[in-house]
Amino acid sequence: MTVDGSILIGTRDVRRDAVFHAVEAASGAELPQPFAEANETDVAEACALAEEASGAFGALAPDTRAAFIETVAIAIEAIGDVLIETAMMETGLPRARLEGERGRTTGQLRMFAAEVREGGWLDAVIDTALPDRTPPRADLRRMNLPLGPVAVFGASNFPLAFSVAGGDTAAAFAAGCPVVVKGHPAHPGTGELVSRAIRSAVQSCGLPEGVFSYLPGSSNALGGALVADPRIKAVGFTGSRGGGLALVEIARRRPEPIPVYAEMSSINPVVLMPAALAARAEALGTAFVGSLTMGAGQFCTNPGLVIALDGPALDRFIATASAALAAAPPPVMLTPGIHAAFTAGVAALDSNAAAKRVGAGALFETTAAQFIADRSLGHEVFGVSSLVVRCTDLDEVAQVIADLEGQLTATLQLDAEDVADAAPILALLQAKVGRVLANGWPTGVEVTHAMVHGGPYPATSDGRTTSVGTLAMIRFLRPVCFQDMPDVLLPPALQAANPLRLPRRVNGVREAA
């Protein structure tokens, strides 16, 4: 499989005079391969094909759709080492990280395929008619149906798992929605390779060509045109707060507003409870830096805030963390833009009298009163940077948490002696985040049925959802009720004989499949 810089619209490769180039992350040098800049014409053609494919793709039997998703996983694996080498060059990420991310991507696809086959996501519910009741009750049957074409935006920091074939695409396919991807300009070669694999799966499974299209490009206007297209019915986005909110506003202004599921910014507070901090300050400091520096700090779950009681134990934690940061190798950041934003964020902390740099690296400290008084101290700095908040007592810890914006994660480091004091802290945290950890570190998001990778605004634009795990499918589904519909016209999932043998609830009771 080769990369030639094309736009992929259904089965067609499209070239344009306007091009852009990726940059080698390690050197900053422009890479030679030109990539076509998709334009509004390409958006319209891709969305038209997606709309044409929507009915047939959404009506596929669960087994057929699951087989397609599995074929996508096989096709990505078949790309071979060129995928890893291309991603290494474009992102600066190490081989082991990218090989693991490829496994995560294909494993996620297979998990969604299994979920599609199981059928519980349809949420099939039947309330049979009660003709003898006064007044009579109609026959009512409800199930989830796909929304329609979904726009997916590739992320900069995960060129595989949160990009062309990442969680948003996998969830949309599982829900029965065609996908139009706006590729991230930082890794267009990686994006094209994965896109060609998806297209080969569409073709080998005999599906309509509009099930998938890929639009590379470096302009914000391209993404705006995609969200504004009336045939797009939902959007999946992972990126900055500014980018996510801009798409939300475009979607809001449409004649038919649509949901934008944007994962945006988070500083992921870590609360060091007193007994745990006293007993293992050094171990916590070392483990904290391991999490902070993972992926050059370019994880959306990076621990950017530490909250703890002031005192000698916290001094020990900071000293250990500072030493560990000094020993860490200098990171390669994903793009010049991300590096520039990181540099600006650290400079803002350096210039803020309320924030004091402690030791090596971009580790800062402040007091609870200063943190609460200055909202800018809670801004995300995407990279290896974190702020330690010194609190006088647990009441101040609670005040700091109460003042936080919505977050993706929060972590409690606690020992047995901390459990009683942790209970009210946990109650505050769970109102602020999508995932609460005990004695772990937030970097690393397991792909499982129970995972929630989301959180209240501004961590995401809709705190009721997740972008990881099988629950992510519900973003691209909507419930439809059929009343007194002849059995032959009903979707198979709601027919009396249950021909697909799917799990259903009939008159309030779970039906044996």
C-alpha cells in the first residue's frame, strides 16, 4: 500500500492543485510528499455519497455490519510496518508506542464488532397491545436507529486510536452511520494509509462506496464546511477547546442544529490524601512524573494539577518529582503548533506571581487561595507541565475541587487511614469528572465496555457521553417508536418472532433470546 497524497471520496482518488506538506516531528523539516487540500466541492461530494449509503448501511443485519468492522481491523493490520514507520516520522512517537496504539485501534474495532452482534445497543423494547383495557393501549415497539452520516476529526496526539479508524469512527460504524473523516494535517500519510485500508474493507464487503470518505487538509475552513453540510448528522472531535467550541457554534447555527461530541481540555486533578502522602511521598512523586511525561505530556489525561496538604510530606513529593523531571529525556512534541502552545502556556505560568516554578522542568506550585482567586491557573498546558496546589486543610482541598471546571479524570491517592476523609472528597470529584481513579494514574484509557472517557464541560461539549468504550455508540443513535405497525413492516429486531435472536424487553420483562 502506497501513499500518493490523494483525497479519498468513496472509490475515487482525487487530486487538487492546492497541496500541503507534513513535517518530520523530530527535525521540523518539511516532508517531500505533497497532500491534496480537500475543498468544499470534495466535502459536498463525500457527504452526498454518505447520505446515499446511509439507508442501506444502517439497515445491515448485525452480523453483516460486525463482519465489516472486523474486516477493517484486518485491513489495518495488513498494512504492515509501513504504517508504523510513517507514523513515527510524522509524529516523533516511538515504535513501541505506535505498535501498541495500532493494537488498541484494531482491538477497539473488534470490541465494537462483538457489541454489534450482541445487539443490546438496539435497546429493543416491546409493549404489546392491551385492547381490553379502558382506554385501550396500542402496540408500541421501540429501538435505536442510526442518526446518519457522521463527521469525524482526526486527533493530533493519537494518529491511530483517535484518528481515521479511531473510537469515533468505530462507534459510528457500529451504530450504522457512514463516516466522512477530516484528516489531521500533522500525520496525513498515516491517515491515508488507514483510509485506504478502510476503503478496501468497504469494497471487499460489497458495501456502498459512501460508507467512508477521507478529506485531508490543513485549513479550518475545511472542517467548518464539513460540519455545516446539511447531510452530516453528528460530529466527533478530539482537540483543543477553541477548535471544539468553533465546531459547536457552526453546528448550532445550521438550519438543523446537530450534536458535536467534542473532547476538549482537561487538567485531571490528582488529590494526595494525607496518610498516603505521608507514607509514600517519594514513590508518589516518581510515579507522578512517569504519568506526566508519558507521550511527552501530550495526553488528554495528563495529570496537570496536584492538590495536597501543605507540609514536609508534600515537600518530599515535590523534591522527588523535580529530580525525576530533571532526569527525564527531553521530549519530541507532535507538531510545531503544539510546541508553541506549550511554550506559551509555561511562559504564562512563569510570568504569574501566584505560580512559583519548583526545581527542574515545568513544575509549578501555588496556594489554594491563589488558585481559587486566579482562574488562569487552571488552564490546560498541553505537555509536560503541572501545578501543585498547597492547601492548609481538607476544607481547602474541597474548596479547590469545587472551583474546578469539568474534567476527564480525577485521581485519589489514599491509604486505609484516608478512607473516611476521602468520602466527601469523592462526592465532589464525581460531580466534576467522567472517571475517578483510586491509587492509579490517569494516563492510559482502557478500551472496555465500562470505560468513560468524557466529562462535564469544558472537558467535553456534552458530559453525558463517552468517546471510548461501547457506550460511545449511543452518540450516533436515536430512539424510534413504531405504533400498531404490521409485523411484516417492522425492523427484524422488533418482529414478533425475533428472527435475529436479539435481547429485548417485552412488557417490562427481559425476553430470552
